[in-house]
Amino acid sequence: MKHLIKAYISRGEDYYVAECMDISVVTQGKTLDQVVENLREAVALHLEGENLEEMGFAPHPGLLLTIELEPIANVA
């Protein structure tokens, strides 16, 4: 039984993109805060009315986010 839904956030050209690894959810946002909020809403809507146990999830799964960030340029 999974207690976490894994998602990966990466930077696109104009937006951050979040993609769940465990369920079919993809969303975007202009800021990290916005993409995380959009992801929470999208996951909640996707799971609404579903039998989480049949999907292999615990009753209230959390989100585990991996965020891909570019390193800060070396400033002299």
C-alpha cells in the first residue's frame, strides 16, 4: 500500500511542469508555488470518487516531490 504519490517537477521554457509517476496527472505553473498548488488540485480531482485501496494507495496519500533545478552560475 503506497502512502506517497511521487511527482517530478522540471523547468520548461516558460513554466514549471509537474508530472506524477504513479497516476496520470500532469500540470504546470509559472512559479514553483503555483505548480505545486496546481498539482495538489489536479491530484485531488483525479482521485475524487476513486477507490484508493484498489489503486494501491493508503486512505490519504501525501505527495513526494522531486524538483529539478539548474545550478547557480559560479560568480567571481
